[in-house]
Amino acid sequence: MTKDFNDAALAATRLMAKPISLASNYPAAGCFKNIQLTDLPAAMEKNGFRVGAALMRKWFTGAPFAMPSAWKTGVGVDHRSLTAQHIDTSIISMPWALRFGRTQETYLELKNAVSGNGSERSLAFSQKELFNNLRKAGKLGTHATPFGISPFVVGVHETAHVNARSVSANGLEKLTDPIDDMYCALGAFTLHVAAEGVVTPLENAVARAHRVDIHSLVFYIRDCYDFSGEQILGHWNASEVRKVPSSNLYMVENASFREWRSHHQKGGDFIVFSDLYRERLKTPLTWHCKVT
């Protein structure tokens, strides 16, 4: 959906909804006069959304930090250089994420794309992405070298990444996805795949060439937990959340969290990585690359 549509939807919702708002006697009122943002994790837990609650509590307890726009895409960012304050690898797990149908669908699409069962363009992108990462990691040398074997997701992401797909990223999906733990935890996010295998230099090649044997595909999630931009995050009270306005609910949006951070000098944006989900291939993939 277009930005114009999203802007129109935001404007219409703000007209119909009761927005959460600051109390006139702040700070005695605890910032907001109707429901406190810090009540939302407990409301999530009452509805069984424990992962969403854990991520939000981490944000509330962090030092004030607004995520740089360059971090959103991750392009040009070496995540290995980030401090523990700005990255989390412990809350999201792939077994949890794969319980949701929208993650499963994207996982299968991504697996097909890398395995050569999708478009030629997608396969070519996957090969180029992996070759570039192997080159940057110094894996295209003069002897056989394993890659993607690290148990740490950040290291795998930086050295063996292959491809990615967005989940629930367009406006229609945001409107139709159910309010569940995935919706409260991540909303829209990106599923990534890396590779595990061995790269071997080829003898008697005219140009420096390598054979890349992929034994396993490695799936994981990367997302940014931040409140930049304009987005409505549902309508809440202390025990309930809905997508549509209601007389007993208050509208919460990204700006509400930025306002809270400004007053409390807490609230730190951070990057989320899941753990690694490795899938051994029955038949290894073999790709060839040249060092340029």
C-alpha cells in the first residue's frame, strides 16, 4: 500500500479514537492521565503475549536512545561492533516464530528462493550475496575453509548471509494480521537465511575460482525495536488491546513512546536477532564463484 493510504488511515483513526495523552499535573500523575504505557506489558501477558511483553519491558528499562536511521536497514552496519545495550539475541526464538503461519509461509518462500526453486533472479541475488560475504570474511583463500558454523547469530549474519524476506510489511497485512504475540512483539519484521558449508579453491582454473558447497541453511530473524516514524500501535486499556477504536480503550502510537522517553529519560531502541534455526539439506547445494 502507498504512503498516502497509510497517512489517510492514520488520520482517520486519530479522528475516531481517544488518544493516550499527558496529564496536566505531570509528573505526579506518572506521565499519562488515562493508562500508563508501562501497564502495556502486563496487559500483553494477560492475553498470553509474553514475548511482546519481554521486548517492551527491555525498551522501558534501557537508557534513552533513538535508533539511527541507518540501522533500520542494516546496510553498512557491522552488528559485531554494537554494544549489548543496542542489540538483543536472547528474547526471540525461531521455534516460537515458526508457530505463526505468516512466518512459516515466508520461511518456505525463502527456502525455495535459495534452493533454486524460485526465480532465477532470486537465485542469482542469493549467490552474489553469499560470495560477497565470503570474500569480505576472508574465506576465498587457497585452501578449503568452513563458513557459517558459528553458534552466534551476529557472526553468521555478517559472514554467511544469503537472502531475506519481509514478513507483514505492507499495509494490508498490518490491517489483517491477528493481534497475537507476534503482532505485539515484532509486527513487521525480516526473516533472513544464511548458509553453512565449505568453500574450496579450484585447481587449474583460468581465473581464481572456488566451489561453494552448502550443507545447511540457517534461518533467523532481524528486527528493529524502535518507535521512529508515525504508526498506530493499537487501542489499549490495562487488560485489552484491539485494532479498532472503542469507548473503553485509548489509542497508543509511536509518538506516545517518544513522549514517554522525553519525560522519563529512559527508553532505549535496540536491534533484535533471534536464535539460529539450522536445516540440514538432504542434497547439498553447489555454487561456483570467481574472485574479482
